[in-house]
Amino acid sequence: MASHRVVALVKAPQSTFELGCAAGVFRGDDYSFSVCTEKPGAVPTLNGFEMLVPLGLRALDRADTVIVPGWLPIDEAPSPAVLRALQRAHRRGARLVSICSGAFALAATGLLDGRTATTHWAYGEELQRRFPAVRVDPDVLYIDHGDVATSAGSGTGLDLCLHLVRTDHGAAYAARVARRMVMPPQREGGQVQYRVETPNPAVDSLAPLLDWASDRLSEPLTVEDLAVQSSISPRTLTRRFTEQLGTTPGQWLLAQRIARTRQLLETTDLPVETIAHQVGLSTAVNLRRRFQSALHTTPSAYRRTFKGSGRA
């Protein structure tokens, strides 16, 4: 089976962090990763050195996924040649992805018109002003429409890339990639971006509580249980979850249970009823309802698609 071809389109001055996010995730036997630019040659970076990029825009004609890992300065519009190459790739069926300011390049193609998109929260107002046909949501981590996906500021590019790997090969496979990179295996796209004005999340960190709860998903944990474990009130706990994770305790628990369900469906032959008990969703009926709501498919259909795909 041929590797899924991922091509990053870079532009001077290129952020090496955003590019590194994509390169770090999309490597291995199932993906091939390469870099192209409009004018092949030396590409200056934001970090003070140059990259040698030998491939031009024609590389996009062979891509299964095209990633734009930032587009700076944001007020510099892509050239007609770049726009044609991106639009051509999309028409051919390639998946187009932006990280951070890369949303400006995708928006310029018109492919985001009438859709929701995100970017770094500091760029949200400018993206909306320049592209009024795009519905900009500057608060979320990433938005995936299937054929086009956008992520927020730098680090959320990792979240989006892992989400795409999970879409391609399942949760167990993506969890292995995340462990290799020492990353959390899953952050939902709807979580809120961390902003400069948000209180420091290092204070009263939720990390010990999250580890404790993750080891007890089979138990009927409630928000009150989490609050008691943290020795704080449910109201204070909810506030800390909102500040640090951009979600509520209940939503976080459900997301972990769905993620664990996905892994069990992929890696075991356990009946849905047994899985429901193991992930704390009580009954097969409840699991199916929650799973359908979260992933728009059934557990059995998901298992048929991804069973055995979580290979190393």
C-alpha cells in the first residue's frame, strides 16, 4: 500500500516550529513527508537560518494532504501561481490543512468561503476583516471539514495533525504517534485556545487529577467525585477546567471515555456491552448514543473501519 503523501508549502520567512509540527507527526511507513515552495532554493526562516527547498509547486500535484504551516507576513497575499496550485490540488481531492497564519493562504483560495475556520486568536479579527465570507471562530483549537482543515496558534498544529492521523488510521495508531512525541493523545478541536490574558494554568494544575481520573474511567465518576478528589468545590473545579482546558469536567470525562472506546474497538474483540462497562458508560445503549453523537457513526461501523489499524 502506497504511503499517504504529505507536502508542506513553505514561504519566507518560514516558522520552523509550525513546519516541525507537521514533519514530526507525518513520518513513518504510512506517510511520506516533503516540502515545497513557489521558487525552489534557499528559504529564510524566522529562526535566522535558511532551508534548502528543491521542490516547486508541482509537488502539490502529487500530494494527498497539503499543509500550509504558517503564512507570514499575513498581509502578503499568495501569488496567482500559489492560489492555482492549491485550488488544483483541492479539485484533485487532496486535503488542504493550515496551521496558525496559514489560514490566510487557504482563505485567499476561496475554499473557506461559507465555512467556519480558525487561526491564532491574535489574527482572528484581521482574517474576518479581509475575508468576510469566512466564518472565523478564533476561540477553538482546530476545525476539520474533511477536505479543508484549519488550526489555531502554533502548538495547536500538533493537535490538528494528530487528529488527522486519528482520522486516517484510528485512535490507537494516533496514540502511538503521540507517545513517540511525548504529546497528549487527544485534545478536541472545540476546546478554547489559551490566550495571553488567561490566568496562568500552571497554578493549581489539573494534571494530577486528570491522571487520577484517566485511571478510573470504568468507575461512575461525577463532577462531585472530581471535586472531592481535588479538595475544592464543584464550582471552583469547573472554573479551573474552563481556564486550563477550555471545557467542562463533564465534557472532558466524556471525551476520555469516547477516546478509550475507540481504542478498545480497534484493538479488541470485546462486545460493546463489555466496553461500555469498562469505559464508564454503563450500557451498550448509552455507549452507542454517545458514540454516534461524538463521531457520527456507530461502534460497529467504526470497528469495521479501524480494527487492526493501530499497528506500530
